[in-house]
Amino acid sequence: MISFSNWGEWMRHALELSATIAFTLSGVMTAARSRLDAFGVYAVAFLTALGGGTLRDILLDLRPFFWVRHVEYLWGVLALSTAAMMFMRRRHFEPTEKVIQLPDALGLGLFAAVGVDLASAHGMPALVAVLMGVVTPVFGGVLRDIVCNQIPAAFSDHRPYALCAFLGGWVYLGLQALQTPDWLALSATVFFTAGLRMLALWRDWQLPIWRVDH
């Protein structure tokens, strides 16, 4: 049975579980678009859902990793991946880029909030905490795209992605400095980060692209 010492720890776990669900769906649909076999779909789902949090735990020197402490994450990814594959095959569902962007944006906001909150709780400097809020959601997507033989969308999409998580991290720290309740700071970070990403997609905001003038 899972026990939590305080409300903030419980909410962090709930957000991380929700983010894992969102990124599992993102990984499954991306793998399906790449025509991977069932094992490939499982591998991509696990990398997408757990890769960023694992790197965060390594950088923060947290042992055991979050998915070892809470093995239900592994069972959840396995069960959700299986259910998603069965649904897509039965319904002949063809995931499009726009469909994938929704769980991806939601997972971005959720994991960004968890990353900055966890780093802050362990006494990390502000910039380090914000960067943990970037690493946690972004690295899983990078692994997903590399395995699917794509240039990672976080680097090539040109629409703000990691930048949304970076700004969301500062929103969290600003609210924390104002002694806002943990649940409100976490919720605001999720909505700000995910909302900013969806707004960037809707408005087709573009980051400057590197060009070499000849």
C-alpha cells in the first residue's frame, strides 16, 4: 500500500502518474505511426513515459528511481499500451500528428510541474530546479523520436516546446516565493505550461531557425 507523508507528496505522485499516462499514449501513437511491431510499441511507450523522470532522478541522485519505488507505473504503462494497441487495431484508428499533440502537451505540463517541484523540495537552486522541470518531460519525447528514427520534435518542430516547460518552471517558483499553497502552484504550472504549448500550436508560433547566409 502506498503511503504519503504530506499533501504535496500525494499530489506530486498523482501528477506524475497522470503524466505517465499521457506520455504512454503519446509513445504508443507515435510508434504506431512509425509502423513498429508490438515489442517496438511497448519499448517506445516505456521510454516516452519513464525516460525523462529517470534522467531527472539520476541528475538529482535519487535512488531508487521513481518507477522502482512505485512499481504500479510499470504495470500501468504495460496495461495502457496493450489497451491502446487493441483499441487502435479494432477501430482501425490512424493516429495523426494533431491527435498525438494533445496528450503530449498535457504530459509536458504535468511532468514540468513534477520536475521543478521535486527539485525544489530537495533544495536545488532555482535554475537547476527549472531545468529539472524541462528535462523531465522533454527527454522522454527525445528518446521516443530517436527510436522511431525521427529528428526529435523538441528540436525540429520550431514551435515552443521545451521553452514552455522552462517558463512554467519559473511560474512555479514565483508562486512558491509568494507562499502559494503547493496544490495551487502545481496546478497553475500544469495549466500554464500545457496551455502555452497548445496556444503555440494553435497560433503556429515559430522559434527562430538557425540559418547561414552565404
